[in-house]
Amino acid sequence: MTRTDCLRVGSLNVGSLNSRSHEVVDMMKRRRIDVLCVQETKWVGKESRRTDGYQIVFVGTDKQGNGVAICIAPRNTGTIVELIRPEVDNVLYDRIFGVKLDVKSLGIVSAYAPQNGLKQQEKERFYEQMDKIVRSMSKSEMLVVAGDFNGHVGRKMDSLEYMVGEDMISLSCDISK
């Protein structure tokens, strides 16, 4: 398998993308990451920016927190076929964002789950929006969901399959099939 057969996907909670986009792109170059899901960007808007040829597509509503982005390496920037930006009550939802790429029918979702101290209503809203995005993908599409899920796993690991689903698999980077 060669490097051109692979699509390396990563995830990063950046804490704030303000004044750090070049730093993030440099890290992607060093680690040879093709697509990076970024959480807690604190960028406001729903747009796209370019940094050193890398395309950063994002959604955010609050400079104080939240916001998610997907950063795409130059060799894949022309492969975006659809942006998925959920809305709740006609307001942009800034914890989940997805793209569909014309790379082996691939969908990528960047997610930033509500923290432990937030209200149950916010947590339910997050999972409702996640469910909508996942269901919007065709069954023939490969889907990668990456992000900061603020998860806490207890001592007992018996329930791991329940938490991640029975279809969890370990993947190599070969998507050429």
C-alpha cells in the first residue's frame, strides 16, 4: 500500500483556533494528516478559509466556546461535494459539522459533545443532531466521526461495545477498494 492509497484523518481539540491556523496546518504537514476534525475553534460564522493551501471549513456561533471545523489538505480540497451544517430552531448548531468528499464516497463529521456540567437538554440536542447527520449519509458511503466526545468510561469495560456500537471496526488506511 502506498501513501497515495491512504487518507489520514485526525482530530484535535484546539482550545481556540484564533491565531493558530498556521500552527494547526504545520502539525498536519508534519504528521501527514489529510483531513483534521477540529473542535472548540471559537470562530464565528459558517465559511471557509485557506491557510497555506489547506482549506478550513467551519461553523461557530460564539467566540467564547464551541465551534467545529474540518481542515483539508491541498490534495483533497477540490473533493468537497456537500457541507452539512445542522440547525436547531433555525439557529446554526455549532457542535457538529460534516462534509461529504468525493474520495471513495466518504463522509466526515467533526463533533464537540457537551461537557459534563451542561444541562441534559443540551446533551440530548447534540445526540439528536448527530443522529440526523449520520442518517443523512447513504449506506454506501463510508463515514468517519471524529471529535471530542467528553466521554467518561468507568472501571468496568464490559459495556464498551454498547457505547461505541456493534459495527465498530479497526481500519487500516487503505480506502482503495
